[in-house]
Amino acid sequence: MEQVLAGPPDPMESVRASLEKPIARQVFALAWPMLLYQLLVFLVRVSDRLLAGWFHKEIAYQAAQTTAQYLEWCINSYTILVSAGATALVARFVGAGDREAAIRATNQAMLIAVAFGLVGSLAGLVAAGPVVDLLQLRGEAAELCLQYLRPLIILVTFQMIEFAGIACLVGDGDTRTGMWVLGGVAVLNVPLAWAFHNGLFGIEGLGFPGISTGTALSHVVGSLAVLIVLMRGRGGLQLQLRSLVPDLPLMWRLLRVGVPAGIDAMSVAAGHLCFLSIVNRLGDVASSAHGIALNWEGLGYQSGAAFGTAAMALVGQNLGAKRPDRAARSGWTALALGGGFMCLMGVVFFVLAPQMFLLFCPQPEKAPVIAAGVPVLKLVAFAMPAAAACFIFTAALRGAGDTAVPVLFTWVGFLGVRIPLALLLTSEEVNLGPLGVLPGPNLGLFGAWLAMFADLWARGAFFLVRFAGGKWKGVKV
């Protein structure tokens, strides 16, 4: 009878109680669902790579897939325009005990997601061709890349809705729902991609573009799942008609955090695209090897992303609860745990690099791809500590709403280190102007990855200093 009279449990009480738990336990509790999801994402990428590698002997298909997956990453970066602000603001409101404000922020984030998704589709369809051309992809590989991208661009609005809704749940401290939704998307992605590629029940497949068609449709299902979860009021966050009326001041608060974070993410993506154009100039073999190495490297990066998600939620919630010291400890703990996972992945890369490449290149004709790719995968193993600082502290600073200064770190890393160094190390000759022309290092793909290695260590140091300095504790959102 006492339980009946007491009414339903207060979601805010569970949040406040969770903030008293040991930090390491909190970090791992939030990170493990995302770790599982990231593993599923990795398996999806492996499946997509296998489709291109096993069913298409021409190296052009894998070269096209490398560029297309870079541009797919740009789409994911675009979603951060909404998701970063959603997580930061919802986390602050939840930490402060203002559930109604958290609900309003969730509804406004979903409105922004729809608007940005429609604009993104239109812009993507117009710009895809010129962008692929700028990336130095030529001939058959360029046309294959455009075919691969179209389904993803057309349906990007659903991906925006999916990621924005999950970002709100993360801000509420709920990473499990996002894991179940995104895990379901990943599991569904594999059979859809194979079915659309190869055909099913006598229906002819789409071939190479069928891989991305399966991916795009799986995100449609994911967005519907997120909408159902929010309409049912999961964890106290709920879509409400009265809260879906545009609230311009609240939208501005969301965008004030989200836009700098999105610019940062898209700056990273743009920097990677410039870097890719340098790799693509080296030919289809280098581009194919580059894409496969990145696929495996993602095992390390995705571990960092999972622990970064935990850091983002805990930093935001603790700042909302007026506990900045605990917010700082959350970030450092996430770095220690996530960095350990990433370093373990580095050991795997160094030891098993030949076998990892052979999986995607079983044909004798692709031996040059293996020869080009194994050394770079071994090299990046030694960059895992720096990459951990980049990924985890970027997320932690976003949780605090500190999204403007990190953009400068990104620009310095790419424009001051990676791009110029990659151009130098891959050049056959170096023009010194009045001093004449000298032979260049001409290190090929390995030279490009040396430049990436240097950039990761430079940016890792920048983010480490920024987080340790503590200025993010006073940022208002």
C-alpha cells in the first residue's frame, strides 16, 4: 500500500543516485553498450568490404568504396550539428533536476534534425559529383562511388532523426537504448546489404549500390524505432505535441553548442577528404589499401568513441549538478579505460596485420594491396594513445559545451601538420623555388600515414592540455 501511495519512481532520483556511484563503474556502465554497438558497426563494415572484395575482382570497386565510406563518414559528422547540442543540453538539465526542460530540449532537437536532414539531402545530391571529382577519383571508380552514395544521401533525414534521438537519451544517461536501436540497425544492415547486392527470391540484385541501399534502409528502421521509444516516454524523455512547437531561444541554445561541434566534426571530415585526395593520386592500389587499413583501424577508434560517449554524458551531468571536480575525474577515468582498450587494439594491428589484409584480398591479383597496406596498419598501432586523447577528450569537452576551441585544434592538426606533411612525403620532387627542384621522399601510402601519425600525436597533445587546463568547467550552455 505504501508503494501505491508513493506513486511512480522519480527518474531524477535515479540520476542523482547514479552520480554517487564509483566513477569507473559509471564510465564502464555507460561505455559497454556503446562498445557492443561499435563492434556491430565494425562487423557491418567488414561485411560491406567483403561484398566488394569477394564478388568484384577489379580493384576499382574497393577504391570506390574507400572514397564512398569517407563521404558516408561526412554524413555521420553532419549529424553532430544536432546530436552534440542535444546531449550537452539534456545532460545539463538532467543533472540540474529540470526534467521538463530536458523534455523540451529533446523535442526541439528532433525538429532541428528533420530540418537539417532535408537540407542535407538536397545539398548532397547537388554536390556529390563535384566532390568526388575534387577527391581525385577517376574513371570507373568515380562512377561506382556516386552510385554507392545516392541511397545514403536521399535518406539522410532518417539518420538525423535516429542520431538526434539517441543523443538525447545519452544525455539522460541512457546508452543502452541507443545500443539496442543501433545494434538492431547494424544487425539488419548485413542481410539487407547482401540481399540488395545479390538479389533474393528470384529478384535481381542491385550489385554494388545494393550495399549502401541496405545501409540506408536500416537507418530508416532505426529512426522509426527511436521515434517509438521517445513517444512512449523512455526514461522520462518524451515527444509531446505541445513541445514540438518551435522554441527559437531553446533551438539557439542547442545550436550554440551543436554548430561548433558539428563544424569541428565536419572539419575533421573535410581534412580527411583532403588527405584522401592525396592518397587517391597514388592510384587505386593505394586507395584500396588505405580503405582496408582504415576499416581495421576503426576497431581502435570505435573503442575510443564508446568511452567518449560515457565521458560526454558524465561530464555534462556532473556540471549540471554543480560538481566540476567529479566531471573532471569522469573524463580522466574514461581516458584511462578507453585508452587501455585502444592500446590493446594497437597490439593486435601490429601482430596480425598481414592476416587482416588477406581476409579482404583473397585473390592473387590483389597482392600489391596487401604489400602497401600492412606497413601502415603496423605504423598506426603506435598512435593509439594519442588517438585515445583525441576521441575521448573531444567528447568530454562536448559534454561540457566547450566546442569552439577544439575546432582550432582540428584546423592546426590537419592544415598545419597532416596535409602539408602528406604532400611532402608522397611527392616525387620538391620545388624549392629559386633554390631549384630536389628529389622528393616519394614514400607512397606509408608517407601519407606518417603524416597522419604526426597529426594524431599533435592533436592528442592539444586536447590533453585543454582538458587538463579546466577552462571547460566554466562554459555556459
